[in-house]
Amino acid sequence: MKKRNYINEVYEVTKCIPEGRITTYGTIAAFLGLGSARMVGWALNKSFSEDDVPAHRVVNRKGELSGRVHFPNPTMMQELLEAEGVKVENDKVVDFDRHYWHPEMSMEE
DNA sequence: AAGGTGACAGGGT
DNA sequence: TACCCTGCCACCT
């Protein structure tokens, strides 16, 4: 099974997200120039089989834990975020803008 | 080979 | 402000 380059890029960016920080699919897509945020979602879906990727730190533009159903346990994503200091309420991140992280903050090439 | 799906985003109503 | 529809591109059946 061949890994697409862009998928590997998504993993790298996601791994660089600091604890207690979150970002969006669209942000990663734009940073990597993928053109569509859906690619990021697909890439992260495979991340469970590929490597230890903090996919719980990636949410959609509304700050909702849209990907929690893809975790081993639907509640795991929220638990992980709260354990890192990110408060989640009603499946949405509280103070989304405050925890927001941008790849350029740490990954400048 | 063609059609449908999906961890999204943006604009319009 | 919230909900609905459309556009996106790769993967799966």
C-alpha cells in the first residue's frame, strides 16, 4: 500500500501541533496547498493505522469534534483535549480562537 | 469505468 | 445567528 506524499505532509503538520492547541482541516490544507480540506480528513482517517498522530487536535472550522466518531471511543477525542487543557462543551471547543494554532507558528521552513 | 462517499469550508437564505 | 446548498478532490465499491 503506497502512501501519498500529501498524506505524509498532513501527518507531519499534525504531529507539530503543541499540546493544548488545535487547528482546522482547512488551515492544514491551505498550508500544504492541497486545495481541499477533505483531503486532510481522509489523511487523518488513515493516521490511526500509520502512526501516532494527535488527530484529536484537529477540528473543523466551527471548532466541533467532527472526527470523534472515528476514534476507538467517541468520547476519547474530548477526553484527550480536556486532558491537555482544551475545554470542550457540547462537542465543541470552548475559546476556539484562543487555542487556535497555525502551522507557520512552529513549522517555518 | 462510473458513481457515491467523506474527520470540510464558504456563501446564501 | 442558524440551517441549507454547492464546490472540492481523492478513495472505495
